[in-house]
Amino acid sequence: MNSTKITLLAGSAVVIAAGLVFAIKMNTPASTSDARGAVGVLPNPSRELNPFNHVASIPATADPKTIRLEKLKMVDLASKTETTTDPQNCKERQFREPDGQPCEAVKVLDRVRAIEANYSFIGPQVTTGEGEIIPASRKTFSVYFRPEELPVAVDKLNREQAESLFAVSTSRPMVAEKVIDKAHSHFCEGNYVDGNWTKKDANCQDQVQYMNQTVASPNLLVQVEVRRPVSAGN
């Protein structure tokens, strides 16, 4: 091969390499937060939401008689979202310290107007591990209604008038719970030494069996409904 051919081949290689670099730069997204058209970012199907939820959950130890309406206000709620996943970002997170942030991003596509009914209740007093008692205080929850569900405009109502629009009921459902089957389990004998559980027989192994049983839920379900709902024809 003469020197002229070698020079031509080398020049071609340089042109091809430059073209590859340019193509890579043009297809690299400026930010992984912008999923539209980005190479390696996978959009998932959009998700339709039903934001008009009339049910909330509070601790079963709370006193239902203390539930009261605090205020009504207009808000915007997400009604349609889209989740995008960046595989490279997810892969890189495997080698980092956990920061509690997901590698998926949720984008709100559509919003709807809603009326938020904010309620409060007196929560149970709490005892800390050191025996300190934290007094009960008011906690809050919210439920959401379509504006057309209410028979009157809510912007000029005081709290008592607004509260009269709704009927509040509570229930405590039964739930399945996995518990230790003491009759069919075996636990090694031992005692605490310097605050640590120590087995009498170091070779002994606990044999724990579990069973399912139905118990009362640790939470109350609070359902809020309009007393005089507006009919579709009005």
C-alpha cells in the first residue's frame, strides 16, 4: 500500500470518528428531568387519577367526637400524571448512598378544580421510649369534592354553616394480620446480660411459626358526604 492510500484511509477514519462524536452529542439530553425525546429516558403510560376522595384514615385511638370541620377552600388537584424512568439514573443510584429519592419522576399532565374540606381531630397522647408523655393535640386530614356537588357557594360560609353541609361517619374495619403462632413455635431459653438477650444453650435455634388472624384495624375510616347533594339535572 502506497503512502497516498494510507493518507486517504487515515483521513476517512478521522471524518467517521468526528461524525460519531457529533451524533452522540446531538442525542444526549441536556437534563434527565426533561423526558421528551431524551435518549435512554423511558416514558410510562399516563395514569388517570380520581382525586375526589371522601374517605380519610385516622388512628383508632382518636376520639371521633372531636372531629370538626376547620375550613373549605378551592384547590387544584392532579387528575392525570405520567411517570418517566431514566435507567441510567436508576443504575447509578445503586452505587450511591440511599437518599430516599426515587429514580422515577412524576409529571402532572392535567389538573381539576376541587373543594377541599379540611377537618381536625384530637389525636391520642403519646408515650415515648423514655416514659415521657406527649399531650394529645389536634391533627388534620382533608377530603375533596367536585364544586358542583355542593348545593351552595362556599366562599362566604362561616365554619358552622359549612359544617352543616356534611355528614361525618366513622367505622373500624377488620383486617388480616400475621401473628406468631405460640402453640406451634419454640423459643430458646435465656436471659438478659448487660441489656442483651443471651441464650442458655448457644446451639439452640428459635423455631417461629406464623398464622393469620382477623383483628380490628389500627385506624378508623372517616367518611364525609354532602347532606344535600346537587342532582345532575340542577
